Amino acid sequence: MDATNDAPAALPVPHRVGLVLTDNLPVFELAIPCEVFGISRPDLHDPWYELTMVRGEAGEITAAGGLTPSSAAPLAALREMDTIIVPACERSLQLDHAAHEPLLAELRAAAARGTRIASLCSGAYLLAQAGLLDGRDATTHWMNWEDFEASFPAVRLRRDVLFTSGPGVYTSAGTAAGVELCLELVREDFGEAVAASVARRMVVAERRGAAQSEYLESVGQPLPPDPLRHAMDWALKNLRAPIGPDAMARRARMSRRTLYRRFEAVAGTSPTQWLLERRLDAARRLLESTELPVERIAERTGIGSAANLRSHFAQAVGMSPSAYRSARRRTAI
């Protein structure tokens, strides 16, 4: 008998994630990948991830607040990774390309090999400097929008999303949006139910379903006008009613056209889409916390019929309301 036929099947191996460390990186953006990828979760999927911290530059590396990682692999370790995460970086790295050209070269080589690469917050600067975002959609922290757009005109800056995905290269908006992006990577690797369970254990929303514009301060763009905010708050309290853009325009005392224009500037989406997202958020909460049938949930959230809810839910979440409810219960702890 051919000996090769008796060879044992190859054992599955963990998905290798390389976390790039640069000096003075924010602690929160460092912690997000550690929480999502660095904690063993064999009850969810085995094997899970194998997280490796990798030195992104020469010299001593200290995170903001004085935290010093005790050990990190050399830059060449990125060549062994399946996914590379580039967290936020300080301003000097955003401005000086030459100082970290070895890291940029490794990122280019990794992309050429097909390695999945993701940035958190201002880490998008490093991906852009490496040329990985040219001709692609990308996002970053809203405080960097003007500067980023001017620095990288070949990149299509998205101001209306919390993260951009693929193929192969991902970016996330400011700070906590890194949670959404990391959960999206888990979702791609292990499915919706596993990602939902990780989110539940982190006590975060699986999908916030909001544009970064909703979190703006008066830098670059003004705060929402009071009449518009009043109309949005009113809509949230009356989702069950058959309200739409016309009713919101009347509440805000502005024309429908003005409502759409201001809504796009403030929320990064249309009133119709914003209302649908809020109703789907309400439907998710009811699916998780009540035994109400789908028909009643559709009525309570203003979506109308069970058929409408199933259609919108499948498009937004990727599964039926009943499957979502079952997945949440299976993965609850």
C-alpha cells in the first residue's frame, strides 16, 4: 500500500493575526485586537486565532500612557501572518513616510501575497502611504478627514461608514469603530453566530448600523441644526407610526429637499435609510429580549408586515429574524 495513503490528515491551524506596534500608539486601539483575536475561545471555534505582536519600527516602543509591551516579534514576522492589523499611529508617522519605509515595504509585500490587511482609525495613513488604498474606498477618524483627503487624493474617502471592507484591505473610522471592523473579520472567518457571540461577550452592539457622522463635534462639520435633531428624536420615539421623510420634514419645519440635503450632511445617509436602520435596530432588540412573533415585531417597529421585516432583515443582517433570534440564544452565556 502506498505510504502516503496512510498519512494522517493535516490538523487545522489557528488563523495567524499580526498586530503592528508603533511608538506611542493609543492603548484602546491596541486593546481591541487583543480582546477580539488574542483570547482563546475554543467553545466558539477551535482552532481560533493566534495573535502575535510585531514591531513596526526600530527603537523602544511604548503605548500611550506609558504601557510597554514586554515582547514583540521582529518586523519580518508579518510574512507568516494570515491577517495584519495596523492600529492608530501618532502624528509623526502620519507625516513622515521615510521613517517607516521598512514597515510600508512589508505591508506592500503582504498585500501582494494576498494577506488580509486592516487598519484601525489613523492606521489608514500607513496603508495609504504603502499605496494599498489607491483607487479604493477607505475611512479614518473624522478629525483627520480633511488632512487625509488632501494627502491621498487617489483614495476614495468615505465619510458615511464606520468601516470599509475588502477585497483584501479594510479600514475603520475613529477609535471604537475598530470594534465593528474586528467583528466583521470574525464574521467573515467563522460566520454570523460566532461574531454575535463575541460581541455579546464584549457587551457591545454587534452592528451599530450608524455613520461616523452621527458622532461629529463642531470640527469640519457643524452639529445638527436643532430642528433636525428635534425631528430625529421625535422619529425615534414614534417608530411604530407610519412616519417617513415627509413627516420628519414637517416636524423640522423644512422642505423635503432641505431635509434630505441636511440629513446627508449630518448622518451620511438619507432619512428613509436612517429610519429603516433605526427600525431594524429596534427589531433586533425585540428579537433578543422578547418572545413576540415576527408579525408583532414588524408592527411595533413600523416595518409593517412580517414579509417586509424578513426581507429587510435578510438584506441588512444576512439571516432571517427567526435565525437571528436562535443564533443569539445559542451563543448567549
